[in-house]
Amino acid sequence: MTAWRHRFLIDVWAEPREVETLPAVIRARVQDMATDEEYYVGSFAELERIVDARLDAEGITPRRWERP
């Protein structure tokens, strides 16, 4: 079985809010280390779509997420 490894750099931050009582807005930048493409996301669902699209492009199917 071939082990596939794809690297992504994820930078997460909280956006400042003018009204302190409002919930923090969390954003992230995802960089595909193989292609240097950058994506800005506002949810884990968006992050998952980016990673899944990359794995789809590599033909890595079927697959599932799990801890090592």
C-alpha cells in the first residue's frame, strides 16, 4: 500500500470586533504546500472542501478521516 502525504499550512486568527460582546469571527488561510496556492476560509467546512478537492484531484478515493 502506498502512503500519500499532502501538506497544508493553516493560519488561524480572530478578527477584531468593534462591539466586544459580539462573538469572535474566526478566519483562516490555507496554503497547499505542493502548489503554493492560498485560500482564505471562514469555517471548517470550507477547509475540508479544499483538502477534499486536492485529494480528489490525486485520485485518493475512497477515504475517511481518522486519528493516527
